[in-house]
Amino acid sequence: MAVLKVIEVLANSNKSWEDAAKNALNQASKSVKNIRSVYINEQSASVKNGEIDEYRVNVKITFEVK
């Protein structure tokens, strides 16, 4: 039986929500091993001069505890 743990990570990008999610995974994988899945919990964006300035995601990352 596998034991799984979930952490919540906030990340951002100037390009897209997808890129923000990739940033979250890249940063988390530096210290967390055995990552199984990524769940985009929430998306938001900041606006500057009527345009999206920054994409933000709240990501839940599931990994196996060994």
C-alpha cells in the first residue's frame, strides 16, 4: 500500500497559466521526490493597464512517501 501526501504550492508566470503550473512543478521537484500528480486548484491573474500582467495558480501536488 502506498502512502501519498499532498502539498499546496503557489506559482506565477508572465506567459500563461500552463507555464505557471510548470513553474510550480519544477520548483517542487527540486525538494520533493516521487511526484505522482498535479491538480490545478485555482487560477487567477493580475491586471495592469487593462491587460493581464501575471498568471497565477494554486496547485496541489501529490507525491508518494517512502
